[in-house]
Amino acid sequence: MSSRRCQMESCFDFSRCSLFSGFPVYFYPPKVSLASDKSTFASIIDHFSRVGKRTQDPQNTCVFVVLFGGSDSEEGVSNRGLEENLRSLPFWNRDGTNHVLINLADTNQDYFGNVDTGRALVAQSAFLASPFRQNYDVIIPPWIKTETGGGFSSLPSMDPARRGHLLSFWGEIVRVSAKSDQHVEDREEVVVSLLRGIQSKNKEGANVSIRLSCEASTPHTAQNTGWKLCGEPRQRESVLSRSTFALLVSPLDDSFSSTASFQTRLYEALKNGAVPVILGAMHNRLPFSELLSWEKATLSLAIPQAGDLMPYLRSFEDNDIAELRRFGRLFWESYFSSPERIVATTLAVVRTRLRIPSPPARREPAVTLHNIQPGISFQDTSLGPTGTRFASVQFQRNFSLGLARDLFNRPGDPFSLFPHTPYEPVIPTAAKMWGPAYGAMTVGSAEAGPNKQFSSHLGGNVPQEQFTVMILTYKRVKSLILALERLNNLPFLNKVIIVWNDPEPPASDIPWPSLNVPVEVLKQRVNSLNNRFLPFDSIETECILSLDDDVVLSHERIILGFKVWREERERIVGYFARFHKWSKGDNRWLYTTGKFPKEMSIMITSATFFHAYYLFMYSYVMPEGVRNHISKRMNCEDIAMNFLVAHLTRRPPIKVKAPWKSYCPGCGRTLSSKGDHLERRHECMNVFAKEFGYMPLLYTAHTVESVPPEDGL
């Protein structure tokens, strides 16, 4: 078959890529690879070494990666010279089978326009002269070499939903030559007439910003037809950051599959929170469209519908605009924001085509200071069993959930495979009754009576399981010992993990109590509140109960919280509620500690149930600026976890009503007793909102209160 008609099954060697291979990738060294520069190459290698399976063994690799773009010396390479360079690659093997050529250039430089790339897969922004092979080649965003300053927190806020300009556009038409397609000219004239009409109706400068000339600004290089980019990036982004919607015109010449100027407009709109509105969508190809559901982040109209543009945009409610902008920011941060992410996503496209799951997420090694083995447990099963420990099943959906397109279209980390997630589907009731392996049976079927069976198997729609208690402690040994004693014979408990935050190891004479489950005391490298939420490799369950050593809760109320969490696995389930509010006078968010709040949005993690998946998200995915602020201020890790889960799920926490008290004999001054504690919490609310790009917390008035099963329900 001609390489110009390549498809995966005709031009790719699947024998090198077993379903169980882990997708090993070989990167050609910079000099051989024609990579942009050594620092970028090193950064990409480091990134993929962490999120992928990089190999230095070319004989046992699935794909060979060649990097292009960004080097001034490459612009002078002729087509013939480029072909010779490709054929001189050590493992090209005549036709480049299983090679991926990634062009990171941010211009309309189509390196491969008249170059025979053989069976190599081409990934770039601009496909001008070279044919785009659908379902083989990959359109990627350009690598825009701009600084983000303070990280993601330097980006424009996603709030409020509506900005000063309803719509913005800045560009200059490049007229086609006399021999060009009349149909293309007609379509371009429709767009020009539309923009001029919008411009004339808004001469007073009301709520649109339409500029059809680059004026004195230096125009960005464009193809020989279409719209130039005007001005410098900072000038364009200044307008976009004040725009609700940004107009993008697709390449209307059908011979162009994609242009870097269009992709640059898309990149800048997403980055600055202006919802892209694409005219001519039928002639358009968007980056990574195999993985990304672009309808979540963009709007589109055909050219014949251009006259309806303004009433169409005015029809959108604030919640629709906010959601489109949120997904746009998600796409930009996750897949566009750096060359490392662009390369990782390009390779994820190839990997998902091959049906190979992501590599397992890294876990934090548990450095054990003490391991207290379990003693003899009482057999009071009124609340549930305290018998044999068992772990949650891990990685059981590698080839289903691990390859789902949905993973790339929600916040999280689609480049890693997690032991389990909160998003597992629930098996139908009748199906699970056929096999005892599920550990869930009809409540009324047990000989000992319905309450007995409900307690033993927890009821509900998911299999029987256990939970892990995690306690962060620092120089409060007496309180810690009492807290451990209170956990003895707690039903459904799998293990207790003590996160020892003190640089000094525990004294040798500490009278560790023997519980009915193991107790692990884990050493930490530094004293940081972020250690509370590390995904230690010794955690065996999906459910985590984060507990402070001074919180006293009855076993009955703990088990009630566990049962509530099993029905709401995506959410934080806690006992102590707080909420956020906006202060108009201070022009900032406030953390509020009202004793009896009518609405709640935060559960204090001194006693909360949540899914172990969020430990990975907190430690590796949540904006780094949030963790840095927590380490600096020694405060607010609980607020951060609430921000994170609300951001990932768009759901509020759940409160379980329970009597409780704080008991900490011998404790000195706590963090919450410091005079500036509340002000620090206010500060955290605003720093975190800036890092996340918006205020993700949601309110709820819902409180769960139930009589335990042994009392008759």
C-alpha cells in the first residue's frame, strides 16, 4: 500500500506492541533527532520517564520518536536534506515503520510537505502541502514559547462567566490569488461581511472587539490565504482575557488540513478563557480530536449559519459559558501548556489506538519506623465483623476504564493508571446475586436475620470492603496513643497508618497499643501538612478515613459515615462542616466557621472519608502552587482537599451528623489556636481560587442522620 494512504493496520507493526508491553518508547538523541534544543529535549525525556515507559533498548520498543521544531538551523534544511536525515536514522529500516515524527514548530512550517516520510506517523500543527492521513497522522497544538509567569495562577480567572466583551476577533485577510478557488473566495467574503456588520453595529464600543486590520502591528506569518495573526501574543491575550467568546475562522481552503495560525488562535483562546467559536467547522480539524470531546470546550457554526452568530452567542446562560470555559482551561492545562504535555498526549493517541493501558501511577514508598502487629479482637459483631483483613481489588479494569475516552475529558490524570477510582460502574443487582465473590447479598436472606446480614455485608450496591485510617501526628504522643486505643475493634478497619511528621523518630519506650489490625508508623522526609495525603504504597483499600489524633467519635458514627461514603464514593463524607462566602467589602473569599451553618461547602479532614484516588490527585495533579502555599503557611491542607474534590467532581461534600469531642491531654498550642489562624484560612481560600482558576467549592444543605441498624432499622 502507498504510504500516502497509511492506516494503523496497514502501515504499523503491531508485533512490536503487545497489549501487555506497557508501550515502551524510544527517543532518538538530540543530534540524531533534530530536536529543538537540548534543554527542551531533556525536559521532555524527564517528563515521559515519569508518565510513560521510556526505553533505551531500541530492539524492544513499540515506537521511535523523532522531535522537530524550534531550531533555527532546521529552517534551512531542504526537503532532500530532510529525507536524507530521516533515512540515516539508525532504526528507520527503509520506510520508518513505527516512527513518530513530532513537529513542535509554532509557525506554518510544514517540514514534511514534499518529503517522503514513508510509513512514519506525522504529528504537527500545520498540514499545508502534505496530505493529512485521517486516523493515522495527528494534529497537535503548536508549542507557543511564552512564559506563564507564576504558573497556572498567572492565567486570567475563569470567573465571572461574562466578561467585558461578548465577542472578540483580531485579524487581517490574506486575499487569494487570481487562480484560486472561487468557492473559497465566496466563503471568505461571507466571513468578512459578517465581521464588518458586527463592527458597524458596535461603533460605540459596547460589548464586542472586532479589528480587521493589523494596522502598525507586525503581522504574524500566515498561509497564502486566510487570516493573519496580528500583534504580539501579549496584545492578543490582553483582549482575549476580557472576552467571553473568541471567533476563530477555519482554514476555508480545503487543501489545507490545518494551519498553525488557526491552532495558535485556538491555543490562546483556551489559555485566556475566551470560549472559541469556530466558523467553518466542517472544514476544520482540531488537535487530539481522537481523545478530546471538543464540543465540551468550543462552539461551532457552518459558514451559511454565520448570520445567526450574535443571537446564538447571546442565547447562552452563565452556567453554560462557565462550563465551556472550564473544559477549555482543562484542555489547555493538560494537553497544550508545555512541549512535554504535547508530546505525552501525542503518544497517548498512538497508545490508545493500540489498546494499551497507561502505566501504573507512582506511589509513595512507605518507610516504616514501627509496625505494630495485631492482637486478639473481640467478636462483638453488632456493627460488623472485626475478623480477617482483605485488600480492595486493584487494577481490575485496565483494558476498559484505562482506555476510556472519558478519562481525557475530565479533570485528573489520563496518563496514569490508578489502582481504583471513584468512577467504577455498579453491577446490576440481579447479576451480583449469582456469585458470592461479590460479597454483597440480599439483606433479608441470612439465617441470623436481616440486621445481622446487613452488618456483615454492609448492604448497598457495591461489594464488601474495608477502610484505612490515616493519622497525621507531630509531637502529640499521649493523644496519639489514646486515639489508637479508641480504634481497637472498629469494624471494617483494614489498617492504621500513622504519618509521623516529626523529624525525630519515636522514642523507644512508647507504649504502642496492640489493636485488632496492624498499625504502621511511617517516616517522612520533611515536616509538611501535605504528608497527610500522600499515596503510600502500603495502603490496601479504596476508602480512607482521615482522622486527627484528638477527635473522639463513637464506632457507631464512624461506621455510619463509612456506609454513607459507600453510596457516594466520589464525594468527601465528613462530620465537621465549614463554608465559604464572598465579602464585597474586602473583595475576597472568606473561610467561615459558623457553628450551625445552613449551607456547607467544606468538611474538615480531621474526620472525613474519601477515596484513595484523591491522594494521587492531591500529591501529583493538584496545582503545585497550592501544595507550596500549604508547606509555607503550615495550614489549609484540609481546605485544599475540598477544593480538589469539588474541582474533580463538581459536587459538594456530605455531612454526617454525629456528636463528637476533642480530647488532647498534654497538647500544647495547636495550629488552630494561633491568633492569625483564621486570617491564614482566608488567605488560603483566595490563593487556592487563583491557582485553580475559579472558586470550585459548592454549597449543600444536606445532612445525613440515621439510627444504627442495631437500634431497629
